[in-house]
Amino acid sequence: MRIAICDDEALDRIQLSDLIQALAANHHFSCTIDEFSDGPSLLDRVASQDYDAIFLDIFMEGLNGIDVARSLPSRFHGFLVFTTTSPDFALDAIGLDAVHYLLKPVTMDHLEEVYARWSERSRKKQTSVLEITVDRQHLILDQEAIHYIEANNKSSIIHANDGVYKTYETMAALRDRLNEGIFIFPQRSFIVNMDYIDRFQKTRLILKDGTKLNVGRAIRDAIADKYTEHLAGMVRGNA
């Protein structure tokens, strides 16, 4: 496992690194830790280096941790963990799909919680996949990495982290194989990953890429209730 720590306080970086190494020893996994004193240095490295997890301090000079997280390239598919002295940015962390939000000083108990969540998310990623055929090739997509799916006549277009895929399967066929705990169906022509929603504005959804989708009148209340429950579940999970 390769891990990055980004914190402008040298002592905090050292203490967190020592704790992570102890966690690795306790759970019998190996890890390499890279330390960064500012956000731009981390972003430069992430452009060419894959990380399984990034620990980001929020209060840093210049680019803060929230801005750094928002600037991470789409190629980053690891786990985000925020460290901070204040709970003020907890909702921002949830919106960025952070696996945890730790108040300093970070303790081994905190890291055990992080490890439990890593393990759970990793398990879900291994079991939550969608198998499709694209240009006669068999592909396996991580359902959590799918942003949304749109109908295209009798085929479907899947927008995901690593690209756009056209498959000659109907929306109905795909819907039957999707995890309903992840997706909502705001209208007949679209399926949306709830984690990819930027805003819910009563009669429409605005996705993180700016796409705007009207929500069918007859299902607005049901869609709003499901999305609200999804957000509540994220808050409970990060409490």
C-alpha cells in the first residue's frame, strides 16, 4: 500500500507516519509513506504516482486540504482521509467522499476506525461490479466509479471515472444489475450515482460535471426521500 501524508506541520507528519507504520504492523500489510508539506507538492506527485490513500490536513498555508482534494486528478481512485483541528469542514469532506474525518491529535484508535472503513469499502468495491460488452469486448466496471448512465436509442452510454462506454444493452437490462443502494432513477432516460450529485433542486438534479436532469413529477418525492436517506447514511458513517 502506498500512502501520502500532506500536512504543513512537520511534527504532525512524523507522528501520523509512525502511527500508520504501527497500524500496518498490527494488520500485517506493508506500506510506503510519502510526506508532503504543502498541497501543490502533493498534486505534482499525484499526477504521475498512484496512491492507495491520502491523508490531508485541512488548515495549510496557501492551498488548503479541501481545495487540494478537489484538485486531485480523475486518475486518483484511492481513499481520502482528512485531518484537522476543527469539525467545520465535515460536510465538505462527506461531499468529497472521504473515508474519514479525523480531529487532531490523531490516535491509534482513530486509525483503527480508518482501517475498518478502508476494509469495508474495499470489500464493497470487489463485489459491486457491472459486467458489460463494449465493441465485442467484455468489461468489468466498478459500480461506484460509474457517474451516470444515459439512454441512446436501444443502447446505453455509461459515464465513469475512467471514460465513457457505449454498450448495446437497454437501460432496463442494466438497471436490473445495478446496486439500488448506490443509484437513483430520476427519469426514464437516466440512471445516476447518488455520490455524483452536486445539488438537488426540487425538480432537477445537477451533477458534478454540470449536467442538469429534470426529475419526473410523479417520482420527485420518492427520489428526494431516497437521496436524503443516502446523505444521512453518509453522515452516520462519518460520525
